[in-house]
Amino acid sequence: MTVFKTFWKIVKKYKGTIILYTVMLIAFGGINQIANENETDFVNSKPNVIIVNNDEEKGLTKNLIDYIKNNSNIIDIKNTEEARNDAIFFRDANYIIYIPNGYRNDILKGLNPEIEIKSSGDYQSSLAEMILTRYLKTQSIYNKEIKNETELINTINKTLKKKSIVEISSKLNTDEITKISRFFNFASYSIMAVILYIICLVLYSFNKDIVKKRTIISSMNYKKHNKLILFASSLFALLICILYMILSIILFKESMITTRGLIYLLNTFIFTFTALTLALLVSSLVNSKEAISGIVNVVALGSAFLCGAFIPVEFLPEQVLKISRILPAYWYINSNELLKTTEILNLSTLKPILIDYLVMIIFGIIFIIINNLVTKKKRVS
Amino acid sequence: MLYHNLKYSLKVLLKNKGLIFWTFAFPIILAIFFKLAFSDIENKEKLDIINIAVINNEEYNSDEIFKNTFAELSNKDSENYMLNITYTDLSKSKKMLDNNEITGYLLFSNNEVNIIVKNNGINETILRYIVDEIQSNKEIINNLIENEIRENNNFSIDYKTITENVKKQVLDNNIKLNNISNKNLSYTMIEFYTVIAMACLYGAMLSMYIVNMKLPNMSNVGKRISISPSNKNKIILGSLFASYILELIGISILLIFTSLILKVDYGNNLPLVFLTAIVGSLAGLSLGLFLATVIKTNENAKIGILISVTMLECFLSGMMGITMKYIIDKNIPIINKINPANMITDALYSLYYYDSLKRYSLNILSLLIFSIILIVISYITLRRQKYDSI
């Protein structure tokens, strides 16, 4: 019992670290929560646009502005060029439209004035450009035929008003599930970092030369000592796992109490097992406190960056995803992603997920085997 | 004396593997992770060819305008190439949609075009805009024909010529848009700039460690030094020089590595990038000196304070997501004006993005003021320190 109690005493010393990673996870999950409601009707994505109007807001100019306003989100920003440039760079705005002075009169004269724009060059900006050119094209075609401004405006608006019907086929609430997947993907980082860091630090305290020597000469059987340490570490890992599971239930409520939710939880449990075996391996390989924090940071941050814990998997380059297959976190995140897109859950659709589980368990077994080899060699030497 | 102390300080610092890892290797490793994770993100955010399916029924085949426009939009040689279209039947389209092979499919029935998609999204919206645009083109043609009939009041209209004419106008891109955005728009660069900022501020570990060693209340070496008749200014100065030299070497390696191997774009003004690193390192140095002298606690606590302060500053300047920097800059600018990590990041950003050096100079000036304030406070705290007993 002494060993078991000491374990928790040392864990208590590092509670700050546990709190830090947990707070990060909550903050991350919380930010994701602010997204939109469940939609059953199709809603257009709207690009973020800034309009700089150098013309009088009347007639045709006003109509253009109204049209852009209806089809995009107008960004309210300080009226300086630097603020606008920053907005484009940081993707707060995707598109800036500068309406030139005398725009309305030029159009009425039948001219085709040049419009300056700034664009962030991404999807949203292409969409904004489509919206703008569609309007301008329609205007320029009608402008040749219709000379009266009010009639021109009415005809343009009538033509642009028509919208086609869009049906959504999926019954899956993808928004919510995407959020859950992203939460668990991020949790892979928190789990990995907390379990690796704390277990390595605690076991380091047990493995310090002077402590170890005293343990060896003590009356306690070393097998019992090791068993207790293993038991305490497993219990610690399990507690962290349960803590994050409870967090997910608090954040996502009913969505977690479904078959899908249970599979997410099972997935997390298996990943925790793999992280635990890795932690035990690292702690028997490394015996300096400074090296522990270095290695833990590199391993945890590395698998988080390369496997898609921070950045959605679809944004990662193919080659990186190929390399990251050698990391357990890849398989964990992969099954979260699969769960996100699988609409009907049955044995055949779950097969790829089960394969991911199997790979994680194999990783765990490999870590245990290497760990045994290392400790055996150390004992002999 | 100065030289002697400098030499031994360098030796002490170089022998501490932990310090060297955090100041030299860790920023490089982090930059590699950033590169691996972010290298594709901007390409994947660009508009790509959209895969769709069209149900090949009679109604679609009789719709000339849609057919022609789709032929144009799916022609790989055309500059309007946007769609990759599979013509198939309903059940196959459904299957393709379920397997995420297509964004959506189009069903022409009862004079309407139905767009069936899986969920909301940007590609889905673009698909809708394309269909809407073709629909409005159809309407434009009808309207113009009606107009023609009304104006000419005769029935001998050549529909075909009008239709061709309008189609030509619709396809003919006579819209004059002039893109005046700055060229360097790669926002992931900010992430690398924050790594530089972090490395500069992590340099504080070096100066803090070496100054701690010279303080009588922190180490035994310090006690011995303080009772020796040597000039304390020279000792502290020698230590600071040693850590500054190491810091500059580390930053230079990082800058060279990121720009040559990771291809991080620092803009065209390399000397000024190095100036940023030099001044940024000075800020790191003074931060370390400040923490070592002003805060009276044990070394581990000092390191804890240093790392949490640096991480917070890097977080606010956009390391864990560049949006954070923008949000702070836009809403609470004062926080980032006094945040050295942001001054370094912002200086590099303004070199990369802006042509004028106004914003850059302001950042460099702020960094210098920050460093001077910390150094002066540390100097005042350090001088004439006396201990009755330790």
C-alpha cells in the first residue's frame, strides 16, 4: 500500500499539469460549441466581404451594395486601409470590393467601369467573386437594352432572385458529429501528454538511484512492488480517460448517449491503453527529468500535429498522413473520422473502425514487449 | 576578467543539455511540425474542381442551355473549367453521393433543376450558384426575346440569332475586375514567425540560468563570487554576453534552417529579418535577467514563470491559431502592443506583407524600449546588494 499511496502523492504534486491540459481541452471543445444549430434546410455559405463605396449610395450603386449584402456577410471594420489589409491576410474578410467614384453615372452612360478588388485567394473569395461577377454580368447585358434606371434595377433583381431547389440527402447531423470528432481528436493530444508526462515523472521518482537502491534492499518483494506500480499507473490512466469521457458527455449531452457515442468512448479507452503502454516504455528508457519533458513534448506535439489532432485531417498533406501511420494517434483519429462519416452503424460498416482498434492494441502489445526487453537488459547490466 | 568570465559562462551553458535542447533544438522541431502540418492547408482552401453527377434523363437532354454550359464548364482545356461531371442514373448518383465521391447531383424534372447534396457547405453553395447562374442566363435570354418582340412588334424575329447573341454575351467575360491585393498572402507564415518569437524569448532561459549562477542567494558559486574582490558588473556583463552570443547563434541557425530548408518566406528584406532576431534576442535576454534578479524564488519556479509567460505571449501572438493574434490586434490592441512575442511576430509579418517600414520600425522600437526598461529595473535591483547572512 505504501507504494500505491506514494504514487498518488507524487501525482498530486503535478496536478497543475493535468489541469493545464484539461483546461486546453475544455477551451477547445467550448470554442467548437459556438457553431451553428442543426440545419435541415440548405443554407448558402456566405463569404465575408468588405465594401468600400466611393460613390453616392443611390440607385444602381445602392442596388449593387444591397445585392452583395444579401448574399454575403458584411464585415464591419475600422475604416483604414491597414485594417482592411490585415482583415484579408487573417481571413477575417475574403473579399474587398472598391466601388469607384462615379460608378452609377458610368453605368448609366453605358460604360463598363473597372472595379478594384482584393481577394484572399481561397474558396470563400472565389464564391464572393462569383456573386459579384454574376451581378455585374447581368447588369451589363441588360444595360445595353434598358435605359431607364428603375426598370434596369427591377429587371436585374428579378433575374437574380430565382434560386434553385436544394435538397439535403443526409439525415446525419454532421455538424454535431464533426464537433464530437474534433473534440476527441484534440483529446488524443491531452491524453497522450498527460499520461506520458505524469507517469514518466512519477516513475522517474521511483527509479532514482537512491530510491531504487532502498527499494531493492527493502523487505518488499520486487514483483509485488512492480505490480503495485503498474496497477497505480493503469488506474491513473483510466481516471484520466474517464475524466475526458465525462467531459465529452457534459459538452455534447444526448449525442454521446447513443451507439455512436459509445463507440467514441470505446475508441478513447483503447487509445488510453496504448498511451499507457507507451508511457511505461518511455519511463524505462529515459532516466533524466529534463529529458522526460523534452521527449514527452516532442512525442505528444509530434503525434498531435502529424495525425490531425490540431488541424483537421483533410487539410494534412498525403505524405504526412502516410508517415503518421507509424504513430498510434493516427489510428485513433482515423477511427474518429470514420465514425463521423459512417451513416449506418452495423458490423460491416464498423469493420474499418475495428481494424483501427486492432492496430492500436497491437501497438500497445509491441510497447509492452519492448518494455520487457529493456527492463530485462537493464536488470542484467 | 570580462573575457575569462565570458569563456567559462559559455562552457557552463553549453554543457547544460536541457538548456540547449529548449533553446536550439525545440524551436527547430516545432518549426518542422508546423511545416509538415500546414504545408498543404492553403492549397486545399483554394477552389478546386467540383465533382458532380447529372441524371441523364430526357428532360436534361432537351435543355440545350444547360447541356452547352456544362460542356463548357467540364471542358478541361477551357478557362472556365470548374466541374467534373459524371452522367449517370439516379441510383448510381445516390451511391456516389453516399460514398462522398461527388458534392451533389442534379435532377431535371418538371421544369425545375433539383440539386441534391449531402450537407451544407461551400462546394455545395458554389454548385448552387453555378446552377442559379445558368438559370438566370436562361431568364435573360427569355427577357431579351420578349423585349425584342415588344419593341419591334413584329413576328419575324430570328430567335436563333438572339439566343446566340445573348449566349455569347453571357460567356464573354467583359467584367473588368482589378485585383489589387498584396502578393504575400500566406497566413501560415505567421505560425513560423511565432516560432522565431518563441525562440527569441526562450533565450531568456540562458541568461536566467547563468545570472542565477552568479547570484549569492541562488547558488554556491554565486556566494563565492560575491565575497571575491572581483568587479560584479564585469561578471554579470560577461555572463550576459555569453548567453547573448549563444542566443544569436541559435536564432541564426533557426532562421537559416527555416528559410532554406523549410522554405519559410520572410519577404525580401533579409537584413531587417536578422535585425528583428537580434533585437528580439535582446528582449529575451533582458526578460531572463529580469526574472533572475527581480523575482525572489527558487530556480524551478523561475523557469515555470518564464515558460508560462512566454507561452501565454506566444498564444496571444497567434502560435496556437493565427486568429488569436488578429482578434487581440483588432479588439484589445494594447495587450499585443506590450507583448514582446507579438512585437517580434508583427515585425516579421509587416516585413512580409507590407511595403512600408512604418509598422516594422514601431515594433523594433517597442522591443528596444521593452528591453531597456527590464534591464534598467534589473540593474537597480542588482546594485549594492548586501547580505548579512544567507
